[in-house]
Amino acid sequence: MADIPKHEDKFEDVLVQVQHDLSQLKYNIEKINVDEKSATLDIKVLDNAISRTQSSIRRHAEDYLKSVNKQQLVLPTIEDIEKQTLKIYKWKPSLESLPDVYSQRKTFGAVFPDRKVKPEAAERLAVTKAKGKCVQYLPEVELEPVIKPSLLRMSAQHNIMSLQPRLELHFSKKELDFKPHKESKCQMHSESRVGTKVGESEHLLAGLPSLPTQITASDSMGQMETQDQSVDAYTSTNMFPFTIVKGQIDPMAKDFICFKEKFSWCWSNVVEVLDDLTKLLREFAVPLAKVDGEYLIELLRESDYCWRKTLPKATLFSLLENKGEVLELVSRPGQRYRGEGGRDVAATRIQTWWRRYLTRTSYLCYHRRKMAAELISLSYLFHYQKCQVKKTLQAKRFRQLINYRRRAERLAENWKHIRSSKRTIIHIPSLGFSQSWRLSTRKYDILQNIQITRLCDIRDENVEVIYICPMHLGEDILQYYDNFLRRNGADSSTNQDLPCNKRFLILTPEAVDHFPTRNMCLSTLLKYSPGTLKQIKRQIQGKQAYIVGGVGHEDDLEVADELRVPILGPEPAVSQLHGTKSGGRRIFSEAGLEIPPGKGDVYALNQLYETLAELIAQNIHIQRWLFKINVQRGGRDAAYCDVCHLGCYSWALQRYQYFGSDLWHSTWVQETVMMKYLEEIPEWLIYYTILAKSSRFQSWSEFLKIFLRQGGVVEAYPPSENVTYVTVDMLLEPNGEVTILSWGDQLHGCCHLDIVGSIIPKTSVHLETLHSICMRVAHACKQNYIIGYVSVGLATFVDHSTMKQKIWGIDLDIGFSDHLAMTQMLLMATGGTLNWRTGCFEVPVKEKCSEQEGAAKRLVDSRYAVVGIRLFHSNLSMLYHSIFLNICKWNCIEFNKKENQGTVFALYDSYDRCTIGMIAVSEDLQGALVTFAQNLSVIHQEILSSKKEEETNFEAVITNIEDMLEVIIQNKNQLKD
């Protein structure tokens, strides 16, 4: 083991003194004022050299102290000891029995009294740390000889230090656990320990291992004096404030010298903290700072500074007594740039922010480009997928269209055989209008179910009917139609399993429950109902079958392709092209039928204004102009406007009278009138256009928006007060033959545009004229690839200029019409037929013969029927159908099967129950009209409620029938005269 230098403490003092002298020299140099005439002294270079020397000495001093502290201490040789000798017991415990010295670090007592210690006194011997040495406590044993405390301290200290390596001089908060400023408390603890230290020292020395039996008293006394100085340094700490001016410490200041002398034993750590503090104050240009020296020493004890080597700024500022003023100064904006190195820090900050701005800008540009690239790629991906799906759908549609045409060819080839043999008709009353039109229509499912009377096709013995219903029907409606069809000689089935002897089946697609608010057409609902499709396949397996649809839709082809049956109707594209109001005008023009003045395919507002101005100028005698939307059926969604409200109309009449009818049609004459019309037409339409009461629109702006979106027709209203509208239903068979199925005069409701029913048979047009018109229209339809069911609307009136009857073609509907469906029910109820040659509605009647013949002859008699298709009353929803039918029965509103006259109802739905159909049959026209009007009046009185305002068209229909009855009575009187 190496020997330890005897004057190590003096060497430490020398190092500290050198550091002090360098600091003093640095301070003095700063005060030197060089004369202007003399040579210039570079103080900054000298200052940097002194600082480097001071740092180097400090670093070497610390390295030396660390190497010294880590060496093992051995007991010195005891020489020149006085004659006093000391007998010490040997200490032989195991090292594990030593107590935790770090948890018991307390300062040793001030001094032991020079007196004998009793053997029974128990006290622990404390080995204090002098100038950075550890303070440890060891167990003691009782000492029999009386020893001096100074010798005992010295021996115990050297013995313990020889067992463990010395620690660094840097202390931690675990080593210094006392409060120096609380001197009174330390003195109290020192005095309290005097009585116990001797006993502890005896216990300690009793276990020392093989120590020399003699200890020199002079050496022990010298070392104890050193220990006493360390203890005094700890216990006498007090507040030592000093001042820092402009980030510099005056080493010659009395307060700083006093602070330094008191804490020289830990000065290396204090110097580092002060260097950090002064550097921080110089950086923020703090002119004056007062340091709390006591708090600085306390902070060093309690913190782990020796491990971290630096303190945060907040902690450094907390060492100041005037920290409030300093923090207020430091917190000023830009204060950091006024201190030491401020320009460099400002330049660095500016460059940092500028680099951040450039980086941020470039990143944002990159981010925008990246997002744009991602958006473009996603858009392209979606577009590509959409194109692929579109191509797939187009290929699928094309394949379905090819299959439709092949099946249509086979249907045309075998049509005669199919008509004369057993067959199954799949009725799908679908209204395949555009999506916007469907979504804006209320009660769309009821509109599609108005043709539920297609079930009456089973009056042909060879026909079985599968009716696809767009809603769930209640048991009351199912029972009603079952009884009606059975009473007229047909078996039925409303269950899923259709027995062989049942001839009709009602099915509701399961997709109705999945899309309750989407207003889908029935073909689309059926396409999304695989269960219903499977059931239909099972019913038509091995049978001749075909589909009869409604308004054509693309999904009709998919349903037909799935069921592998033909469609009795045109292609959907052909139906959508020619089944509009504009398409009907083109068909009538091709057929050579006279059409009202007007123009179709109007899609723009300016086009509408110019068309009106031109038409009004060319047809000066037309008093009313109609506006019809292309996709409407039945004339419910229409509007009209009278030209009498135009301010320039009287002036135009004067111009017409002035130029005459021959010159009036010249372009140069009408140009001035058209310019006047164009100025007034926009305001004229806004204020004087009247919507049909049955229209779904509430204002002209709403009507105009849909009119321009769907396209429409502007045409003239017949220039007569007495106008009769005729409806004719035809079947254009696949083999080219034409069959006229029904005809009748239209029955109107609230206005002439609201068609609520018809009168069968027609009485307003000569039969041969009507037949000729129908054949021409049918021929034009076949040229445009239209087959199946077609409904033609005609208007007839007397032209006052020629006093001849005129017939205008005003409407063409492609598909199975509501009028034809009600006609089927009429024929089913009466068992009659419509004789096209005679133009009569013939029904069989029984007449008893004479008693000799004893049998009844079956005769044929003519009948008249008034058919109401859309009879609406809001109070009908308060009655269930069974109660409503009972009320009608109590008022004798029923059908007499024996006489083939009376009243038959058509029920459409089980939930809303506001719309019904009614057929009144009588022997003559006047009787049928009276019966129909009386039935409406009785029903209205029965369901009338004083507490609720009803919405109904009953009263309007009754008024129109009364006007017709007056005309009939006048005609009869004129015939009599």
C-alpha cells in the first residue's frame, strides 16, 4: 500500500490560494486604465490567458483530489509517544455487521470533557469528515481503561479510514444533513451527546482488529484539532450575502471574502455555480444582483449538483435576493440580445427562424403537392373503377337487350299459339320514371298499385295471373278481391304456394321492407328480391309466360332475363323516348293526325319565352295555353295561362284586324308583336299562371324548375267552351295485328286537366273516324318499334269558324293504362264485352220464355258505365274497408249480378285508404251518371266530419256530372222538339 503524503491538506490550501490570486489578478487588470499616449494593452487576450490558467489549475486540482481520495489510508507509525500508554481491546466483528454509515451522518460533538468515562456508559464514536472526508459512526464496546477523547478519536478515525477508500471531497445532501444557520440547534445536539459519546467509543474500540497497543498522544491531538475545525465550519454557517455587478464578482469585496473564507471546504462546487450564475447575468445584462450565500450552500447540499454539473436557470435565479427585479428585467422582450453574445444569439435566432420559415414553406409546398397527388391518384382510381363498373353494366345491359330481342322474336312467331293456349301473365305495374320525379312524388306505391284490377285478366279461362304488388296488402283487401273474383267464376290464391286449381297469385317483393322511403319503381324492387324471383320461377316452370309491365325501365330487362321470359312491350329506351308528351306529338305528326298548336322539348327558360311569343303571335285566337311536363300521366301535373291578361294583347288584336288574316302570317308583321310579347311574358307567367288543383306543386317557380329539368310541351287549349276528351286503349300485338280494347269519354275533376275517370262507351266521336285515327296511330307506333299496350288521348270540339268537328291528338301513353285496368274490372263484374263494330257495351241478361218453352233465353243488352279511377277523400282513412263496404251496403250501394247493374269498388291500399275506385253501371247514360253522383253524395255525407277539414274531389266530380246531366236533358228536349 502506497504511503500517503503528510501535507496533503496544505497542498489543497495552496491550490485554493492560487485560484484566489488568479481571480484577484483578473479583477485588478480590469481596473487598469491605459493612457491614450502609451501603447495599447490588449486586456481581452490577457484575460483569456488568466481564465485558461485558472481553469487548468482547477481541473488539475480536482484530478489530484480525486486520486488522493480514492487511496487507502493506513494507520501512521506511532513514534515519540509520551509515556502514557493505552491498552485497547481488539475489534473482530465481520464486515457485514457494520451499520449504514450514510444514514447516520451527524457531526461529531464539539469536544469531549477531559474526565473519566464510566464503563457502563454507552455511546457511539463518530468519525467526522475533515475537509471533505466521510463522517462515519461505528459500534462501540465498553472500555475499562480511562482514555482521553482526543486519542480515541484519532485512533478510531485512522482505523476506519484504513478499511474503506476515501470518497471525493464533493459532498452531497446525504452527507450533509444539518442546517448550518441553525447554530443553536447544533449546539444543543452537541451538548446532549457529551454524556453518551464515551460509551459509544468504548464499544467501538473494543472491536478494533489487532491495533498497536500504544498510540502517540501528540499525533492524535493534532488530527483531532483538524476535525474540530471542520465541525465548527458546519455549525457556524450564517447568512453571507454578496453582490454581483454587471455579471462580475468583486473578489476583494468584504462580503464575498467572508463568504469564501467560511465555505472554502466546498469552494470548487460554489465556484462552478457562481460561474454559471455570472454567465447568466451577463447574458441578460443584469446590472445588479444580490446573491443569498446561505441559500446557495443549502441548495448545494440538498441538490444533486455534483452529478448534474449544472443547474436550471430558474434555480439560479432563485439564489438572488432581488430575483423579482431581475426576473422583471429578464422577461422584457429582447433583453437576451442586450447582454453578452446578444448579437450572435440574435443572428442565430434570426437564422433559425428564417431556416424554419424556408423549411416550413418547402414542407407545405411538398405537403400540398403530396395531397394533390394523392387526391389525383384516388380520383383517377375511383374514375377507373367507375369506368370499369360502367363498362361492366353496359355489357350486361347490352346482353340483356340482345336476350330481350331474341325472346321478342320468338314471342312474335308463337303469338297466335300463345293467345289460344294456356298461359301465365306476370303483371308488374311499374312506373319507371326518373329518380328525381319519383322522389318528389308522394304515395308512389299507391300510384303503382292503382292497377291492381289487372287481376281481372283471369276472366279468360286460359289465363293465370301473377300480380306483383308494390306494397303489403291487408287481409281485408285480399279477402275482398278473392270474393270478387270467386263470385265472378275464378279461383284465386294469395298464399305463397299456388295450387293447380288457383288462377291468380299476389306477391310482394321483400325489398319493399328494405327501401321504404326510396320510391323505387316496382321492377327495381323485384330485381333486389331474389326470394320473390325464385317463387315466380317455380310458378311459371314449364308454362307459357310473358311479362306485362308499366312505364318502361332498364330493370325490366334484368327481371325478364332473370326469369327467362319475354316482355310484351317495347324496349325501355324506345318507351322513354316516345312515351313523353313531346314524343306523343311526334307520333301524331307521323300518323297525320292533327295536333294542337304548340312546341315540344322545351328545356330552357329563354326557349320557353320565345316559343310562347311566337305561338301567341301566330295563333291570335287561342285564349289559353297549356304547359305539360314530359313525364306526367293523366294530366295532373299541368298548368295553364290565359292571354287576356297580357297588356299588349288588345293592341295585337287591333294589328291583326288592320292587316287581315292573309298578311298576319308574314314575318315582318309579327316581329313587332313578338317583341312586345317577349317584354311582358316573364311577368305574365309569374302572376297569371294557374296550376292544376291536382298538381303536386305549390307555386309556379316549383313547377317551372321541374318543367325545365324534365322538359315539357307548350300547346294550345282547344278554342271552344265545349270540349270532350276521349281515351282509347289498344294492343299492338307482336305479330303486327291491332286490337282496340276499350274506349270512353274522360271524366274530369277539379279542372279540365284533372282526369279522374271515364264514361264507357264513348259517345262524342263517330266510330269509323275513331277507328281510322287509331289505325294510323298504331301504324306510326309500329314504325317506331312500339309494341304492346298503348293509350291514345284525343280532344274533340266544334270549330266555330267552320262549324265542323275537330279532333286533336293530345296524349300518347305507352304501357298498360289505369283506364284499361278499370275496364277489365268492369268486364269481369258484368261479364260483358265492348263491341267495336257497334260501339256498344254489351252484357248478357236472362229473359224467361213462355211456359211451353220452359227455359230461359240468354239475351244481350247494352249498358253504360261511369268509371272513377282516382276518387279521393281524406276522411276515408278513418274507416276500415270492411266498415266502409258495410255502410255502402246499408245505403243500397252494391252490384246486382242478376240485372248486371249497380256499383263496384276498387280498393288500392290498406293503410292510407284515402283513394278508391268506383264503377256505376246502368241501362242508360243518364242513369249511370245519376247513380255515380248519388253514390258520391251518400258516401260524402256518411264520412263528413264537422271537426276536421276534408280534402276531396267528390264535390268537383258531382258538379261536372250535374253539368253533363243538364246537357243530356237539353239534348233530349231538342230531339223531342
